[in-house]
Amino acid sequence: MEPPTPDQWTALLRCFILLLCMAGAALMDRWQRRVPNEWWIRWGVAIGFLLLVEVILLEADVALFLGAFGLLAWCSASVIGTPSLKDMRGGSKIDILVAVWYLLGITGAGASLYLHAPNAIWSLGLATDAPMFQLTDMAAVELAESRGWLLLRLIGLGIGIGFIEIAWRVRLLHGGADAKAMIVVALAIPWWNGIGPLGETTAVPPVVSVLIWSALAFLILPFVTISRNLRIGHSGPLRMIWHAERWELDKIPGHHVWILSDVIETADGERTVRERMRPRRKRVDPEELSAHIQRLKVAGETSAWITKKHPFLVYVLPAIPLTLILGDPVATVLYNLGI
């Protein structure tokens, strides 16, 4: 087995830093339900720097380097926002610097496409000729081909970042911390090259595979919840025991849960307790929670059905090593099924 190359060592170091970052973020998400911006900035800077180092080790030219630099500018919008003309006219140095950062990135992306896209298209088998074959030096041909592949990797990274942006805007990723975490994952594992997982991989960016592994972990929750309910003697109703638990009312305050039981007034004016399948997706302050519990107590209830607020980052953390070791779950399953 050949020893890792310098760019592979850089990728491994980036993954190690990612695990440390996500471990701390998962703990904060678990206990505080909040991960401050400073956390993502601190770790994101280290991971972004190592990504640029790897790009240099892969023999990128100035255009490709600036293109990668521009992708970092795009990612920075999630923590520092985007520059505005109003603030730049007002002399905001940070807005001016970020605007220059964007401009350099756009220039690099355009130059990279102009210089390396024809070679990249040939590498994909979509062209019969490429400009690199006009070179007489074999080393120069190999360098041109590797830069074409690097362009494709950066495009894949851009697709991954764009996917996260869309997922956040359509509420597939609910919290800002969730989106920031996935952007950090995308920068730490931008492509499959250099990782060498035991499972299968595809052209799908690794960050999508991390999301799939995280979703698979969520699928285990109903079985865990049913088992817990049966163990304490709650065997029904079936529509509740797979996603909710029955807690004593006095136990609820101080825990990150939604109360599914509530007092409603029927058409004939009678007040009765009913359970919802889904919680109301709104922030409940302590006063509202206390009033809710008091309503249930007045109705004669001593317990209520609740569903726990599961912090997403707790499931992202184990999904990262699963991705690094087993690769893309969908591709691996399809390969083993012979499809």
C-alpha cells in the first residue's frame, strides 16, 4: 500500500478537524439547541484554509485557486451575510472586502471555465479532442488533464453547496445551524478523491451522502420509541406510540419537547383532551408552556403525550464517519444488489 500523498494528508486532517467541530456542535445542539456563529467561523476558517492548501497541492493555477476562493466566499454568506451597496457606500470595510472576495471568485470561476472546461469535457468522454493534446510535453499534458479534473471537483463542490442552500430555503434543513453545519461538511469533504471509502461512490457530492446517512439514523427512531413505550406499559394508541411518549406533566418543564395533548372544546361545548399527530411548529415560551400544562391539569390530566425535539446535528455526527468509511449508501446498496 502506497503512503498517503500530501494532498491526501491534508484531506485527512480536514476530516479530523470536522469530527472535532461536529462533536462540539452536536453537544451544544443537544443541550442548548443553539450553536453560535463564532463556532462555525472558527472551525470553518481552519477547514477552508486546508481546502485551499489541498487545491494548491493538486497543482491548481491562479484561476482554479481563485475559483475555490470564490466558493469559500459563497459559504461565508451563511455566517457574515452578503455585502450591500448601501453599506459599501457608507464605508463598511467588511462589506468592501467581501465584495472584492466575491469579485475575485467570480473572475477565477470564469477563467477556470475558459481555460480548463474543454479538457474537463474530454475527461468525461464527451469530446473527441481537447486543447491539451496540442502540447508537446507529456508532463504538461498530464498537468492540463489534472487541472481539468480539479475543475470538475470544484464544480461538484459548488453543486453540493447549492444543494444545501436550496434545502435550507425549502425547509428541508430547518435551522440555520443545520445549514451551516452541512456547509462545513461540504468544505471538509468536498470530493471523494483521496478518501478511499470501502463502499461505493458516485458523482453525487459527499455532503449529500452525509445527509442520507443522517436520514437513515432518523428512520430507526420509531422502533426505539415503540420499544420504550412497550417497556413502560404504553401499548396504545398505535398512532401515537411510534413517535411519542407519555410523560408526567410535572416532568415536562425544562425538557426540549412538544406537547401533543391539549384541551379542546367540541361542537356541543364540552371540553375534552385530544392528541395531535404533529406538533405546532412554533416557538413556545415558558409562560405558554406553563399555561398549556395548567389547562391539562384543570381537565384532570396528570400526564400528556409528548414528542421529543431531536437535534439534527446529533445524527450528522455519526453520519460523517459512516460516509468516510462506507461511502454513498444508495450506491453501495445498489451495487450489492447487482443493479
